[in-house]
Amino acid sequence: MQIHYLEIVTPDVEGVCNTYTTATASSFGEPVPALGNARVAELVGGGMVGVRAPMHESETPVTRPYFLVDDIEAALAGAVAAGAEVAHPAMELPNLGTFAIYIQGGIHHGLWQL
């Protein structure tokens, strides 16, 4: 299992990025529009961590890991068969891959296919 993208949604983007930078010597770039204006840093061994603000009033702070999968449709169907609820169907992000979000046990999970 490999995390490709770790998404952190918070009203304090700058504070979280500054804390991570200080604690880990990581470096966050400028906001990436395709990722909801997340500021992104590279993860050791591949992948990314993105910190962004909520995109609408009802979006609450969350930390959501996106696991890298070979077949996102099959992985999402498997999650649903195991009792998960689809929060966002598979959607392609140009030049980044395809993602989907599901909720199981009150926890948000993501899938990512390159």
C-alpha cells in the first residue's frame, strides 16, 4: 500500500505549512489550482502532501490519504462492496491522474490512479 497524496483541509493553511516546514525541513510550493489550491510538498519516497483551505462553507477540516491503485474503478467498487459510501466518483485531473473519495466508518479515504 502506497500513499500517493495526503490531503489536509484546514482553515489555517499558512500555519500548517509553516509548522510542517519547521518540523520537517519540507518545502511547500505555490497553490495548485487543480488540487483545490493546495500548497504541495514532496513526500520522501514519492507522492505528495497538500494543504488547502475548505472549498465551501460545509467542508470541514479533514486529513485524507489517497492510496495509489492500478484500477480505480475496481478499487472503488471493492470499497463499496465492503460497506463504503462514495463521496466523490472517479474524476480525472489533467496531468495528475484520476482520484475518487469514499467514506467508511466516518473516515474519508481517497484512491488515486496514475
